[in-house]
Amino acid sequence: MKPAHGTIGGILWLGLAFSSTVGARPELILKLGHGLDTGHPVHKAMVFMADRVREKSAGRMQVQVFPSEQLGNEKECIEALQLGYLAMTKTSSAPLEQFVVQMRIFGVPYLFRDSEHFWKVLNGPIGRQILLAGESRRLRGLCYYDAGARSFYAAREIRKPSDLAGMKIRVQNSIMSMKMVVAMGGSPTPIPWGELYTALDQGVVDGAENNAPSFRTSRHYEVCPCYSLDEHTRLPDILVISTRVWNKLSPEQQRILQEAAGESVEYERKIWAEAEEADLKIVQEQGAKIVRPDKEPFRESVLPIWKEFEGAEIGELIRRIQEVQ
């Protein structure tokens, strides 16, 4: 039987008539675009996921991963999912705030007590609810990836919130990130990740905030060698699929993709922990200084953000998350 050819929702659809043996031409190709480089643990996790999809489908399904903003920055990829031009993307929760209001919860500074509390929430009903909250916007979350805790870095040490006074701090295009920096006394400046090294080098911004692996792989330590581990937020990376694409998949294809995504999370959490430790050591060897400030003044400075959401949906999520033991 001659296979049907065409495209559906940004995926290459080749019908269902090919051989099911491993190595056969795939019936379905899903394109996944993201902004990280190939050395990043989250990229490696998505490659792992793609391998598991191929294995589980006996070669009938294939996920093609395009790193380093080859298919656009985070916002552009999210919009491409909504339009059906792209099947999948990996994005931080921060850019998703513009599309899915519930994602703002992850930007509430010092919301999670520690990594264990963070993962209990994400693996429970609250995490599942937030993953699916964007379906009305044609965005379905498949899984969360560990992106560690985010901390400030600059050319000079940041030991207390007042050290941010007068500093332009690059943040993601996130309402919550901007509120946080303002509360601490700094001036938030959204800049695309791919443009940040140049912006830091040329003094367009004075500093930024991110996790240790991103600090290392981006080589930002070359221009901002002081990394202050205030660990203000834990913003997960999220693997998202267009509902235009998801709804075209068969139940079996959906199962394979969801299972592979789940398995990639366990793999990613392991290599993430290893990368955090290794990357802090590497940047120090390259001349960066690791600062471990007292976190309490930072926590106190952002309490107005918590109070701002009392009585609102985000406030209710804050309450529920705090109750998770």
C-alpha cells in the first residue's frame, strides 16, 4: 500500500504503512526546538527522550532535536507551537507566564523550601494541574526538567539585596522575574538568552541570574566572574507539545511519547546533579568566585510579592504548595 504524505500541525506525517522494524523510515517525525547548547544537561535529556521514542516505537516515531535557537528563541518556539508550525519545544516556565498564567507560580521567590519539596510538588497533583493548564492555549506540558536554583552573577559580589541597587539585571521575559528584581532594588532588563553574553560584555546590563550549568556553558563567568548563590527561585524547564499535534497522535503514539518523556526526567535529574557540582568547580578553576550570601535578607525583601497575590489564584497555589510536606 502506498503511504500518504503530508504535514499536520508542524509534523512530518508519512502515513501508517511503513515497516515497523527498527531502522525503517519513520512514519512520524516530531521537530523539537530549544535554545540550549548541546553540552547542557537538559539538551542531553531530550536526546535521551528522542532515543527512547525511537526504541519504543520500533523506529516508527522520531523526534528531531534542534538546539541553540536554530528554530527560534523561547517565545518564538512557543508561538510556533500554538500555530502548529512546530511540534515541541523546551522552555523555562518563565516565558510561559505570558501564555499560561499559572506558570507564574514558579517565579515566586523562595516558594520552595528545598529541592525535595520542589519535586514533591511537581510530581503531585499540583504539578500535573499546571502542566495541563495551557491546553486552552494549545500548549500541553509533557514533563518538567530540573533546572536547579537560580542565582545572581555580576562583575562584583552580590551579598545582600542592597547590592543590586542601581544595577541592570538581565531577566527572562517574565513578569515574576521582573517583580523580584524590583523588590530587591535592582532594575530588571529582559534580554534573549542568545544575546546575553554580548550584552554583559558591552555593559548593556550589569549582571544576570541563572543556574550553575547555564552559567558555565554560556561562559558568562568570563565577563561576570562573581556568582552569588542566593538561590532565589527554582524555575523548571518544561517540555511542551502543541495540542494541534498531540490531538493528531494515536493513543499508542501519545503513550510512547509520554513514557519516553517521563524516563528522560529521571535521567536528567541524575546528570543535572552531577553537572551542578562539576560546573561550580569548573568556573572556579576558570577564575570565577563563588559567593554564599545569607539568604534571609533576600527572602525578607520579596515578601511584598507573596502578599500581592493573597486572595488570587496564584495566592491559592502558594498556599497549597506550602502545605505539601
